[in-house]
Amino acid sequence: MFLLATKGLIRNFPLPFTLTLKAAAAMAPSAAVRVYSTTTPPTSPSEISVKKVGTHNGSFHCDEALGCFMIRLSHKFSGADIVRTRDPKILGELDAVLDVGGVYDPDHDRYDHHQKGFEEVFGHGFNTKLSSAGLVYKHFGKEIIAKELNVDQDHPDVLRLFLAVYKSFMEAIDAVDNGINRYDTDKPPRYVNNTHLSSRVGRLNLDWIDPDQSQEKENEAFKLAMALAGKEFLESVRFHARSWLPARSIVMQCLEERFKTDPSGEIMELKNFCPWKLHLFELEQEMKIEPLIKYVIYQDERGKQWRVQAVAVAPDRFENRKALPEQWRGLRDEELSKAAEIPGCVFVHMSGFIGGNQSYDGALSMARTALTL
């Protein structure tokens, strides 16, 4: 519920999503955030001391909504007001400005990306042009991640997560806002995807048929957009901190022991199941693995069976480096065990990307046999 104190000023920004205590404290140290439109900002002594972050009013996008959320997680702008206006006089007096103003100057906390000649990218091998969210993340992301990990910014895990969150979450926000296609092709897409975060944030804009088109209503919608984008950003950071990072060390160890699993070096046993696919591709490059892994075997704890999974040619591709043999696909149980001449077979998927066996030795035999067919 929002409480309106004065016209153009919205108070008591709710936190409808579960955040970490650190993030929640940074997001709303006084359990409120103020959002101005083009009205005169408050001038009482208590309000003058609060930092003010500007962005444009009118229709909003994911990048400035997320950028406003993230910058308030920093120490410098913790608890800052959000000022939504295009008035250059007001913008010129603010402590930071995102996605408006035509200036990128991090020394003065100006983070626009619309001006002619702007070509800033994240670096570290990433070449996607940044949006206002990407600019905020580039300059404040390490601080935010270090707070989540409760370590210093120079800790090696901070850089690792800083890059991983950009790759898996932030880069798409930048690309969508800048109109960059995922693929270099003139062919039309095979299907429409309006379920990604940028689309969902966009749908929070006021509908043209809504009878209330007031600035207050628009600001309410913008705060919902901040909360939605911020929730998913923090979920990404938390996933990478709590799940992705520990999994990396597990996959690295399994890669180092791959020749103990099979002399070919093309079969990896995942001794503890964890998210392994992205780590595998990255670690293969870092560790200069040759030959590449073709199959990963692991125990399915729920069914107490073993799986053999073919490795895809790339993280976002369905094709496999070496799918399970075609003559096995679609078969189950005894029929599959006879065809493969391996006892204990359970199934092989019709596409050949995964199969199962009742035992470790059976799954390993399936992978070893598949390498020869």
C-alpha cells in the first residue's frame, strides 16, 4: 500500500518481495522511499540531507528501474530519493542521474547511454553496449556483491560473481534496452518471447485504457518496476553466491579426476550433483581441456539411479557433442539393455541427450560404449 503525502510525492515504498537483510536495509533504511515527479523537491532539513537520484518520468524501461534499485544498494546512495523528471534544472541539482541528461560521467555520477558517441561496454571480454543499469552495475556491482558475500571487494570470489552475474543476468538487460539481437541474422524469430524481465517490467507501465493517468499512479507503477527488477537481480546474486560458486569447485575437481573415471578423458563423473553445465564450458577453456567432455554421469538422488548425460555443443544449444546412440533412443528397460548389451538400463531419451541405468557401473558402461558408436 502506498501513502501519498503531497502531490507528486510518494511515500512508504513497500517491499513486496523477500530480500536479504542487507539488501532490504540498503533499499529502505527508513522503511520509505520518496519518488518525485516534476514538482518542487522537499526542502526541510531532514529531507535535504537525503541523496537524490534522478531518472526520467513518462514510460519506463527495465534498465532505469533496475539501475535505481541497484544504486540504492550502494553505501553512497543508500536510502536515496528517486526523482523522476526531464527538467534539466532539477536534474542538474541531483546527486546522481540515470538514463536521462545525455551525459556519462561516473566521477559526477551521471549514467546516461542515449547520447551520440556513447559506446561504453562492460569489458572483461563483453562487448554489448551498456544501458543505464549496466553502467550502474559496472561502477557499483562489486560493492553490492561484496556486501552480499560479507567480504572485501578485493576478494577473488567478488570478481568471479561480478562477471558471472553480468553474463547470466545483466547483459541481457543491456542488450534488450539497446535493441541488440541475440543472433546475427536477418531472419524473423520463430516465436515471440514476451516473458523476459524487460517485457514484464514494461507491462507495469500504465495501460492507455486506465482512467487514472496521473503522475502519482505512474510513480506507483515505477516503484513496482523497481521492486520486480530488483528482486530478480538479488535472486541472481544470491543464486551465484550460494549455489553457483560452490558448484564451480566441485566441477573443477571432477574435471581434474576425469582420467580416473575413464582413460579417454571424455567422461566426467559428477560426484556431488550441482549446476554443472556453465561451469564445465568455462572450466574447459580455462583449464585447456583436451579432448572435450562428451558425457557426464551422476546419481539421481530422488530415484537412486544413475544418469548419463550428453554435453551440448554450447550452453544455449540443444545439439550435443556426441548424443547417445540412435539405436538406443526411445527404448526402455529390458529392450534397451538387450540393444545396448548392458544390464540395468532404464531409458534413453528420444533426442539422445540423456539416459539412465540402475547402477554406476551400468551408466559408465553406457557412456563408454556410446563413445565407440
